Amino acid sequence: MSYVIAIDGPSGSGKGTVAKALQEKLGLINIDTGATYRCLALKVLENSVDINNEEEIIKLSENLNIKMDNEGHVYLDDEDVSLKIRSKEVTSIVSPISSIVKVRENLVKLQRELAKGNKVVVEGRDITTVVFPNAEYKIYLDATLEERVKRRVKQNKELNIDMTYDEVYESMSKRDYNDMHKEVGALKRTEDQVYIDSTNMSIDEVVNKIISLIEEV
């Protein structure tokens, strides 16, 4: 029987790490929706498309060839772009690109196709509210801004991405505001989500809490 574990939350709250751990422990397919937008942003950069040229960006979003494997690799046109899509350049434009209504419509269709008929875990900003509103399990994963910045700085160092603490703080603060004030696909808290504050929790603690919720059903 297929089901969807949908996880929403702000940048740096641990959604990606938790989703990967759930994938490994429960044998799920992990669909990284944020990566689909990052792939589009990378495509925009590679094609030298102006960030304000919505028409061209929408055209690119209609013909994306994206694949993901169970090891967390992301492929764009059969090229492994797992690291490229985490670059400073991609990060700086992904939020405005993902705010384009038609872009979101196109990528939501792609994400739903990837999930169809499977047991999946999906994380992002509007997974529980827009992409999979009928998901069997809905989680809102949170943490303080300071904790999220610390996590992202550590992650960037591991990936050899050169960004200072202040740069990450400023970028994440802007991202939070943009994500919560989008006309479409905004990050929202809802009554049917299970709220988890991961600030003082380990990844294992968060994962075990979510698994316990599934086992209760």
C-alpha cells in the first residue's frame, strides 16, 4: 500500500537529513522537491536566462529531466548535479524562481508523478498544504534561526561551500521571510500537522518520533 510522509519546515530545520534517515530505515523513496527547484535555478544560470524573464523560466520548467536515486543523488539531464545545486549562486535565485506561479504548477505535477504508487517521504515548504494535501502523515519540523544557521554553516563546510556565518544568517533570514510571504506555496503551520521543534533534538530523536507516529496508526 502506498503512502506519503510529508515534511514541511524552514530552511535548516533538518528536513532533508530526517527524510533521508526515514528513507533508509523504512525503505522509502525520498523525493527532494526543493532539489527540483534548485535544478531549475541551475538550468536558468547555465542558459544565462535573466532572473526577471519569467516567460523563459516557465519554458525551462516545462521540460525538466530530473531523476533522483535512493542514495540522495540528483540528476539533471542525466548529470549528477547534487553539489552544483547547493552552490551560492543557485541558492541566491532559487526562492524568487520558486515563487513564479506557473513554475510551481509545473514542478508540482512532476513531483506528484515521482510519488505516484510508491511509499515516499517528501520534504519542502508547502508539501503538506499544496503538493500533497492528502498525505497520510503531515509533519512541521522547526528549529530556532540561530540553530538552523549553525547547521547550515557546518553543512557548507562539509561540502566546501564558502559562506561566512553572517552570509548564511542574512541569506536564511531573507529566505524565511520570502518562504512565509509567497503568494503561492508559502510555508504555513496548520492544525493537521504534527509540530516538532528539533532545536535540542538529535536526528535520531526526530526520526524515531516520526516513526512512532506512523506505528500508532
